[in-house]
Amino acid sequence: MQQVAQQPNPFSTLIMFALIMVPMIIAISRLAKEKGKNVILWTILACIPFVNFFIIPYIVGTPSKTQDEKLNMIIELLNKDNQNNNSTH
């Protein structure tokens, strides 16, 4: 008596794949927008299987463009304040 190996249902495999990929794609596109990156490019890269696993650590580790701009403004204000304090002494 031979046992017949059942093939997995392709539809259920596709559903499982989508359940994993869709949240990753959404997260990467939102992070790209927040970090000031090209959203379309990063979303397309996120759609490529296995590439997205390498993209996630990179995009998470990338500094935010808006936070960098805010920090630069704070540094400029502190430098101006220091210059004003040094010129009065």
C-alpha cells in the first residue's frame, strides 16, 4: 500500500504569504515616509521576498530626517546663544 503525499493547497499558501508580507510592506513604506526616503522605491523593495528581511533593519536604523532637522535647529540656537553670552563677557 502506497501513501500519497498531499500537496499543500496553493491558495492557503498564498494567504499565509500575504499575511506575512502585507504588514511588512505597510511598515516599511510608513518608515520610509517618516525617514524622508523615496517611499515608492522602498515599497517596491519591500514587495520582493527575502529582500524585505534585509530592508527592515536598515530602514529602522536610518535616522529620521525630521528629527535631524530639529536637532540641527537646536544646535544652531545653542551656538547663537553661546556666541551672545561670550560677546557680552
